[in-house]
Amino acid sequence: MGVNLRGRSFLKLLDFTSEEIRYLLDLSKDYKALKRAGIKHKNLEGKNIAILFEKDSTRTRCAFEVGAMDLGMGVTYLGPTGSQMGKKESIADTARVLGRMYDGIEYRGFSQSIVEELADYAGVPVWNGLTDEFHPTQILADLLTIEEKFGKLKGVNFVYMGDARNNMGNSLMVACAKMGLNFTSCAPKELFPSQELVSKCKEIADKNGCTITLTEDVMEGTKNADVIYTDVWVSMGEPDEVWEDRIKQLKPYQVNADIMKNANPQAIFMHCLPSFHDFETTVAKTKHDEGIDIREVEDEVFRSKNSVVFDEAENRMHTIKAVMVATLGKDA
């Protein structure tokens, strides 16, 4: 029996089977090929989506907007000050209103409970563009990128370095368990993922013939790695006073040339972006002037031939397109 995701919301990868994730990845490849070949694919012409952003974004917004327009849909962007949700109107009421006007809704913001509530009341598919707990659309792009580079997912040794209890650390661990990659979380013990999620992922990994490992040892954790992945050390919305202590805590986990040499020769470097890899941004420069180096990866690694960060960024569009097509109900 074929996979049918029509009418489903895309809130976290834990909600999807390995077969369903595989279907979305294969669909992404199809749409990437169409885009590259310049073949029009307005499969969802006549439909409209709303994209709700409580947190600003470059890749997520552009991927949803360009993806929707390529598919023939209309798009309404509602930024941090663009709606009354949570201020003068409840989340449930906002969902009910938007669900009467739009065929699908994307949400990018803070609590996972908000996107879950939107999905409960909208009556149309809701897609998670990022919350504090999970970032499933990014992870699909990451899986597609890994498969493009290695020709497979199963058996790939994947290492996540940094704050492993954030949305990226959580989501990548789930994805690896679901798709058969060996996942290592390389971080200070205080920043390990929650034990509840780790236990759940280990159970899934056992069924898929892969492993989940947590370690504080950088050299041990990155040995034989095929993928080294990191993210910024302080997330959007965290207070300024977090910076200094977090940087001290995570400095040993900065991705540098020594770490890449410790990994497999063909190892790739991945990052969801934006990244602090130099001092060309206002935030990085300001912190550097204060004597704080906030770079989670050295520029040498970020710009190296092993870096696939811009392939990931492009793949956001192709994978998001696949999610919209699969859940809004038109054939590929």
C-alpha cells in the first residue's frame, strides 16, 4: 500500500514512520530534478497558504514562499507584528480563522505547544517551521543532503556537537534513529538531550539497526564520523546574559580543523545556518569587541570543500515543497 500523507500536519518527525520519511525524501528529489530542469510544476495551483513567523528567518521564509509560488500557490506572510495571535486573539481562534481562508499554515516561533494547538484547531495541514523543541523541515533537508553526498543514510556515522538539548539536537537524534544513522551527541553532560527523548530514540534505533551515543569526549565522539554537525551556541530568544557562560561551556566543542582531521577523510561539515564562523556580522563583531568569541565553527572549516552548508540551504526549498504537496493532497 502506498504512502498517503494527505491532510496530515508536519509537526515533528516522531509522528512519522521511516517509510513516510523516505517517501518525503524521494518526493523532494523529484521536485529538485524538476526545478533544476526548468520544468514547471504548478501542482497546487489555486491553493493558498499562510506562513506565521514569531521568529524571523531567511531560509524558512524563502523556502516556503518560493516553494509555494513554484507550485502555483498564493502566500501570505504574517511576521512577528503581523497578526493578533496570542495578543488579542487566542491561538485556537487564530487557527480557526486562518483554516477557513487557507489550505495550509506554517508556523515558526517558540513553544511546540503553539504549533500543536494550531494543528488541533485549524482543520488544514499545519507545518512546523521551527519551535524550541523541534525543527522537522530543516531535518528533511539535512537527510537529503547526506544521501546526496554518501548515496545512503543507513550506517552513516553522524555527530552533533554543541547544545544537544535544543531543537536541532533533538530533531537530528530522532531523524537518525528513524532512518538508520548512528547518532552521537557530543556535548557537556548538562546539555545532553532529555532522558525521555533519548530513551525513545534508543528504542526506535534498536528497531532500525543503528545506535544512539552520548559523550563529553570530543576526540572519542568525532572519531570515524562521516558527518560533523553544529549549530549556534545561543538560540534566538535567549537572554544576553546567557552568552558568556554558554561560550565557556561550549568552547571545547567548537568545530575546527583538528576535529575534522579526527573524523573520516570524506567527512562533511553541516550547519542549519545562520552561523557564526567569522566576525563579519554585527552580533559576532560586538561580542568579539567584548572579548567573547562566539564562533561555533572556525571559518576554515565552514568554507572548506568538506562543507555542505549551502547545499542544505537549497534543499530546504525542495523538501518543504515535498511536504506541501504530500499533505495538501495533489499527486506529484
